Amino acid sequence: MMIEKHKLSELIPHSGAMCLLDGVLEWNETHIRCQSRTHRDPGNPMRRRDRLHAVCGIEYVSQAMAAHAALRHAGKGRSRKGYLASVRNFALAVERLDSIEGDLIIEADQVMAEDQRALYDFRISAEGKVLMTGRAAAVFEAPLP
């Protein structure tokens, strides 16, 4: 594991049970690949009625995007808050994540990045099967003067 959960929770605004990623497996300027086992945790805060619907994968992707942005800007001044602005071309191959036995692999490829926004293509897979794909846009706070 390149970056473990305890370090990851220092990079993103999510902590405790809401930090859904277990770590970063690899990353570079345009790509991040993360791993998670939290989809099988009965205490996962995203669960409703003892289920974790696959649409909750968007939160996993959002956290991977946040980690990527933080890693890209590490050492370049104060980190800025980011917000998920949109999700497009979203496709699910499963209904639930909690029934997936293998670890989730969350990948995001940065398609475009500007000072206050970024666009990523993403996919979540497990055991070689693609579970979801799509494109997500994030916006960031304006930099301090």
C-alpha cells in the first residue's frame, strides 16, 4: 500500500468511519488507484436498511478524487475544499456493494484540470469485474490571495 488509511485521512476531509478508502495503491499526476474493504463493514455509515446500494460508490470515487487533488497539490500551499459538482455517463453493473466479496478498486483518471475545477473519468471494480463507471466534475474554493 503506497498510502495507508491513517495518512489518507490527513489528506481528505473525511475521517473515522466516513473515510471509506483503506489506502492509495498508486497515483501520478493524472491517475489514482485506491482500495477499500469498507463496503463489507456492517458499520459503514452509508448503509441503509442493512444494505449498501451501488450508487454509494459515488462517495468512494469522490474521496479518491479528493485524495488525488491533495496529493497533486502537496507542498504547494494550503489545501482547498472541493465539492462534487456533477456525475455523468454513470453506469452500474450491480445493485449493491455490500454483497461484493472482493476488495473494491477505485480508479480515477483526470481528464481536465484548471485552478478551480477538475474532470475525472472513473471506475470501480472488484475481482476483475467492473462495477460502475462514469465521469465526475469537482469544483474547488478560490485560492487565497
